[in-house]
Amino acid sequence: VAGAGTILNAAQFEAAVEAGSQFIVSPGTTQELIDAASDSEIPLLPGAATASEVMGLREEGYDVLKFFPAEQAGGAAYLKSLSSPLAGTLFCPTGGISLANARDYLSLPNVVCVGGSWVAPKDLVAKGDWAGIEKLAAEAAALKG
């Protein structure tokens, strides 16, 4: 399933949809982006880093959110602290996630998945090392909380 990120505005949202994206990911959220998503059948995974941002997105009908930048915004401990007061909200943390700390996030009840560029590092992409990327992706897919 192909998706698009990092989408920052309505024009990028529309361009990604026209290119065939089946989902959209954003590091944060604006009303313009929410409006673009409301007018589309393509789902948006909006980003949030604070409890207030999460509450605002919940009011807009979102209960699955990107948590970005995860490590810099407080990491797994911060997300764990949100699990009770913001019960029912699920997160996909990105930003500073690696094979070394992914399990810390995946073990949390409010984390549905993680994302990280460690799966397809720029140097391997530049070299066309698809076997190396496939190996990293397999390691990531095998992670359990």
C-alpha cells in the first residue's frame, strides 16, 4: 500500500492523492490540511506532539495519530503518560525511532505501529541496495512489543 508523507498543506495533499497515494501522513496539523482530508476519501494520519493537539484532533474525529518528533518530544515515557488521560487514542510514533528503541514504543497500549527511516537509510537507497533494505524491513516487521 503506497502512501505519502511528509504532506504539509492542501496542495500537497491533492498532488499526493492524484499520484495514487492510498493514505497521507503529516508531521503536524493545520485546519487547511484537516479540510483537505475532510473532502477526500483518502485517510490522513495527522501529527501531534502535545495533549492539546491530540484533544483538538479528537474533536475533529481523529483517534489514530502520528506522534512526531517522538524521541525529541518525550519518547515512550511521554506516550505512556498520555495513555490514561487520552484513552482511546492510538499513535504511530516517528522521529528518532530505531531498531534499538522501537520495542519500547510497541510495548505501549496506545501505540499501533512505529515508523523510522532506519528501514530505508539514504545511503542504501542511493546505492540501490534493495537487498539491504529488504533485510532491514524484515527485521522491523519481526518486531513485537
